[in-house]
Amino acid sequence: MARYADPGLVDWVESGGGPLVVVPAEVLTRWEGADGEGPESDYDRACAVVGDTGLLTVGPSQALVLGDEPASTTYLPEHGVFVRWVAAESEAELLGSVEAALEDAAWEDGQVWHVPGPVVLFDSAWPGSEVEPDNHARVELTPGRYEVRSALARPNLDTEFQLVRLVQLLPLP
């Protein structure tokens, strides 16, 4: 994880160049990253996602791929949103713009993600069995269905970031 301020307001997860992935903790070791033995690795599948987000099957669950840019990413639980740093003069400037951006965002229609509980955010090239304290973030999510929506925020000429919001849906009757 990289810190963009001293001591850093939040922890950011970085990518080596490919997409980041959010895998349910209960199936984390089933994510093989770039090390898969089949004709297409999990990393290949993540790279094939078109658009801001996508869902991939991992065992009996689904992983959320944060596609498009390999942007440094953090999760803000108070807003239920992943923030993906595209451009900003400082971490404080970027994070200070999030709340207004959430209200003004032009949200793209999302997918429904079935989440069994806590998830782990990391570089999709890594095998889930090899995540280490400095290369991932654990996100505590309540089990359930979430609508995944994304939006691009440009609060000023120097600041741009992507938002990926998780909105928990009511249980099905």
C-alpha cells in the first residue's frame, strides 16, 4: 500500500499496471492471479473486463474487477465507496472532494454483486494466497446483494477520481 500524505489519511492499494480486484475473503485462495494453469488466468479474465467494473466467477462467489485504469484505490466505509485516484495535487485535496462528488455524480447503471461477507482489494495479478499486509486492503461488508455503480468526478482542473459505490439492496422476499 502506498501512502500519499504524511502520515497518510487513508491506505491506498496500488496495481503493477493491471486492474485491481475485490475478492470475497472466503474464496480468496481460489483467486490464482497471473499464475493460473488453464488457457486463461484469473488475471487475463480481469484484464478482459470492459468498462469501469465487472464481475467474475471465483468458486461459488463473484469478484468485483475495478477495470479501466490501474489507479491507486482506497475504500471509504462511511460512504460505501471505492475511490480511485486519477489526478490530484494531494491526498487531502482528493479526499476533501469526495462528499460533494457523491452528491453530484452522474452514476452509471450498475450490476448486482452478491457478497458473502468481508472482501479483499488487491492487484489482480497476485494470487489470493499471496496477499501480504502491504499489498491489499480488507473491506468489511455485510453479506448481501449490492448494486455496484460508478462515476467519474472532476471537481476542478487538477483533480479527477473515479467512484465505485456499493449500495446494499434489500433482501429478496
